[in-house]
Amino acid sequence: MKDAGRTIVIIGASTGGPRILDRIFRDFPYMDLVIIIVQHMPDHINLSLKDKLAGYTGMNVRIAEDGEIIENGSIYLAPSGYYLTLENNRIIRLSSDVKSGYVAPSADAALQSLVRREGDSIAGVVLTGMGFDGAAGISHLKSIGGLTISQNMETSIIHSMPMAAFETGCVDYVLSPEKIRDMIIEMARHHK
């Protein structure tokens, strides 16, 4: 049986991210897509962020587990202290083998694990945050034909991450949280 294509959106965020995620996902409709959120946060925040997002949307919000196959209609939160990657764009892999000096979870690790796969529509979004996590991932995603987005400076609490992504020259759109939300919804609607 032929595998149906997926719409997969990976969102990376750090400082100020939860507030921006609120703006993106408040009243977000159930959509036939997979969203993976890589939010830099301490472990004790994982469940509260999951519960908060679940209260906003008709999507199934959960903390990602190693080995699970991604399902449409789901938002997966990368757990603190782990690298989340996707195997063949379908299976979540979590690794605690964190490189010294790197953040975990890492937007770069998640984005760079995506591959070009027939039928898949893929996108990467870099939101507010300190540092440059997500920039290398955006470059990779652009090289395999994915859609790339960074948050605009006017709405970013900390500019470093979206600016680093933008400075790669590989960002297709620079948008406000509300416009990012609209683009994700449109992407899901147009991918059949």
C-alpha cells in the first residue's frame, strides 16, 4: 500500500516562544497535518505547555515519544533534554546523546533530519529566541525544497534566532505570528 504524503511543519522557538505559540495556536482548527514544536525549556514546563496548547486547539497535542509514528492532526512537543529527529519523515527518534554546548531539544537537529520524500509537503518556522538554533536547519530545508519562515522582528521578543535564520538567505517569508498561523493552515488545505 502506498504511503500517503504528509504535511509536516517544524517550529523552533526559545526565549519568548510560549507567548508566541499562544498567538499561533489560539483557536487553531483541526488540520490534516503534523506539527512538531521544538521549544527550548526546562523539563518542568513540558506538561504545562502541552496542556495550555491543548486547551487552544482541536489538534491532538502530546509530548513526543521515541519510536512513535507521526499522525495527522497532531502537535508534538519535543521533550526537554533530548534531540528530536524524524526517521524517513515518519518516525520520531529521541536521543539523549546531547553534544556539549548545544541546546536540547534543537530546532537544527529536527529540521536537518527531514528528507525530500514524494508526496510530503514540509516547512520550517523559526520564532523568537536567543542564539542561532534553527539557522542551519532552515538552510537544509530550503536545499530539499521545503518552505521556510522566520518570525518578524517587530513581534519577536528576542531577535537572535529569527535573525540568524533570515541571514542565511534561505527564508521564504518573514511573518507575524498571526500570518504564520494563516500560512500553516493554507499549507494544510492545499496539500492533498
